[in-house]
Amino acid sequence: MTSPTITDGYMTPSDELDPDEPDMTVPQLAKVLGLRPETVRRYLAEGAFPNAYRTANGPKARWRIPRASVIAWRRNQRRQNSQ
């Protein structure tokens, strides 16, 4: 069985992510998590995804979030919600 991938920018929150696939953009991550892009950007500014990086400096800079960071964040969220 192959790992699900983002198709047309959509993936359900219950799908597993493959950490070896390309880093995600803010809009992709927002769809995966079921959040607004603004919320994802706030999480990035707060350091929720410590391995995230910006592609450049200035107004054209774009965030990239490694899938491994998203997997770790989701596991942490599940642990917090189960307590």
C-alpha cells in the first residue's frame, strides 16, 4: 500500500504524511490541518514547527514546513488532547 499524497492541495486530517515527500507550503498545511492559512502562519511565528524555514528574505519569502515537523506536531496535539 502506498502512502497518501496531497492531490489538488487536499488531504484529510486523518491521512498519514510521508516524511520523505517535499516540504509543505502554508496553504497545503492549512488544508491538511483544517485550519486557515493565517492560523498556520501564527503557529509558525510562535515556533510550533521548529524546522520550518523561509525561502528568501523580504516580501517574497515563503514558508516551507518539513513533513516530519508536521507529523511531530500532530502527535503532540493528539497527546495533549487525550490528557
